[in-house]
Amino acid sequence: MRVCMIGFAVARRLAQQGAHVVLSSRKQENVDKAINKLQSENLSVSGTVCNVTDKDHRKNLVELALGKHGKIDYLFSNAAKDLSYKNTFDTTEEEWTEVFHTNVTATFLLVKHVLPHMQKLGGGSIVLTSSAAAYSFFPYVGPYNVSKTALAGLTKMLASELLPMNIRLNSLAPGLTRTQFSSGVSIIKSNCIMSTKIKHDIFLFLNK
């Protein structure tokens, strides 16, 4: 979780509102930077390395949250995978599978892992990060576009099944956002929105 990313902005906003935040990133360096920055603001934050495609990593992340705080009220899933920009038909089978495994399958499995703990609480709130690419495709990132379309469909399916459990599930579909993730996209940078603006929408989803 880099300090310029959407996930960091959301973690900060939730912690500022009194939440005990457990954050993660694929790299320990990013975890340490995010924790140090937020703890310097006297916010309740801890974290761990988590590659969301790794079953053991997902398990460890959930167990860390439960071990520190005894419950999980909210889940914000922001993991995403993209490839170098190229035509869709130039994508290999391995690349296609890798994108879908991160953006769709692993996201579903993380929700599934958290679900029993929210059921014990009698409810909860989950937000997944989709993309405007699910509705208006970005050029040269075919697998990403299609995976985010699939995630939008997954959101509708899971939301309907979780509603009777008093668990809200929504997805946010931001347009191109000014983060390191989007730094290689060839558009006018002034048209990008700031990740800090998106955090307000996510906060409303989680607390509605």
C-alpha cells in the first residue's frame, strides 16, 4: 500500500473516524511506510504483507485483524493487477489468468474468508474496487477491462446473497485516478482525479 494510493487514503480516513485499521500490501516496504505515516498521526493502524492471490496470506491477514481487535466490521478490497499496455489479442493465456486471479477470484475468496466473522457480528460492510473500465473500456488494457466488468457482476451477485445477513456489499468504479498504478497511461494527467477524493465515497459506502 503506497502512500499515494487509494487504499492508503481510505485507511487514513477510516482511522481518522475511529476505526482500528489493518492494512496490507504485497511489499513489506509499502506496509512499513503506510503504518509509520499513519501512526505518526496518532491513528490506530497495523498491517502485514498480503498477496491476495496467496491463500495463506489471506488467512494471515484475517487472523491478524481478529487477533488484534477480535472482530471485522468492514472490508475494503482494493487489490488490482494490470499488464503492460498492448492489444488484447497479444495477451497470453498466463497473463489473462493472472489478471483475473487477482482482480476477481482472489477478491471473492477474501470476501468468503471474512464472511463468517461478519455473520457472527450480525452484519458488516464490504466495498470492492471496480473501475470505470467496467462500463467504458480503456484502450490497450483488455484483460483489466474485462476483469473489472466481471467484478461488477460479482458485486451484484454477492450483494443479493449477503443482504439477508445484514451485510452490505458495494463496489466503487472510479475513473482514472492519479496514483502510481496509473502512471503509465497516456492521457492528460490533469484529467485524473485524486485518490484522496475517492476516499470520501468509500467511507460513505462503508458507513451508510
